[in-house]
Amino acid sequence: MVYEINVAGLERKLPLCPLNDKLTIAAFVIFGDVELTCACAAELLKKAPDFDFMVAPEAKAIPLIHEMARQSGRNKYMLVRKAKKAYMNGVFETEDVSITTAGAQKLYMDGADAALLKGKRVLILDDVISTGGSLKAVENLVGQAGGVIIGKMCVLAEGDAAKRNDIIFLEPLPLFAPDGKPLPL
């Protein structure tokens, strides 16, 4: 089963993946799709408020934030990591609960990146926003760093996230019943 979607002027077939016995999601994986990544980055930049830095969670948003930085002429963006790395110092951390991750996980921001965000206009990016768990965790880290969040953007707003008025997105994405039928919003 697949869900057909048009995003940034491109047609894609998203495979439907069961999360449990009551809920199925359409897998939007931007990895490896250069055409889609470039098109989505361009469309999001058209809608983006003026910003100093962009921040995204690891991992599926990495190609998107990279391409948005490239297209906008910026040479620096920040990632929120799923694990502390040896090269990270003065680490900020928070907890995340996401629809696609089993259980809670910690997210981390390097202290050097955090220092750059203080008092700056920060745009938060992700590929898909669903429950908002990952978004909330990134917001928490940007807030700890003293950044001023001026926008939250994603390619697809999944399920009830499409009803939110605090995020900018390109297309809505329904959630699905186990039989592949879209659930009502």
C-alpha cells in the first residue's frame, strides 16, 4: 500500500507502514531523493521568515537543512543530536517522545552551537511534524541556549499537526487506519 502525494510540485508514492495494530503512517523519507530535497528546500525558503540560524533534529531533516542553508547562502546551521559525541562540549540536553521512536530519547545540542544562538532569530526545521514531540524538544534546547524562535517549518504536517497555526508546512499528510484508509482530521 502506498499514499500518493504532490509536494513541492513533485509526485511521490509513500509506502504505508504500520506503527501498531491501530495506526499506520506514510513513510516520507527525503534521504537519497535529491530532486525532492532541493524542491522542498526552495519552497520552504519562499515561506520562511527572516532568520539568523536554522536548527533541525537529527537525522531525516539533515539533507533538508543543508540544502536550505546552501540555497540561502548561509554557511552555518545547527543540529540537535540523538547522542552526545566526544567533540561536544558544554552540552545542553532534553527529552523527546516522538511517534516514530519507541519510548523517550534524549536530544543534545553542542554548547558551541548554543552560544551562537543566544539572542539570534532561529528557524526550526524538520521533515515531518506529527505529535510535535521532537519539535518541542528542539524548542526547549533553543530556549535553553537563549535563541529567539521566529518560525517552525516542515515539509509535511501529519495528522492533527496540519491544524496547527504555529507551524509552516508545504502539505498535510494524513494518518491511516491499518487497512490504509486515511483517518479523518
